[in-house]
Amino acid sequence: MGLQGVIMLAWLASALGKAVAKWATFAAIAVAVYWRIYASGQAAERARQVAEKVDAVRERERIQDAVSKMPDDRVRNELRQWVRNDG
């Protein structure tokens, strides 16, 4: 070990070095906990979005199934309600 290593060890053994090392450890733990919470939140958001997409697909399939069972004249009447008749 060179002179720099001895100086580094002496500094870490000092009261100031111990305090800096302690606070650096606390900061690293805080960052790790924050990152874990952040990543967990991202995963939860992705799961929520996937669930919404699945629900939308189910609703679309339900509507398509209901429309396919309707007689043609009723489908035309339903669609007329969605078309604007401005003149």
C-alpha cells in the first residue's frame, strides 16, 4: 500500500472521516430505497395501463358482438343517431 492509501485510511479513521462515511452510507441507502419505490411505481403503472387496455378490448368485443346480432335496419337507425344532420 502506498502513501496515498495510508493517508486515505488515516482520514477514514478520523472523526470527520467516520462522519462522512456514515452520512454517505445513509445517502446511498436513501437513494436505493427511493429508486426501489420509483421502480415499483413504474411497474404498477404499467400493470394498470395493461389492465385498461384489456378492459377496452373486452368492451370493444362486447359491442361488436352486440352489433353483429342486431338486424341491419336497427344498426342503420343506431348509426343515424351518431351522424350530424346540419342541413
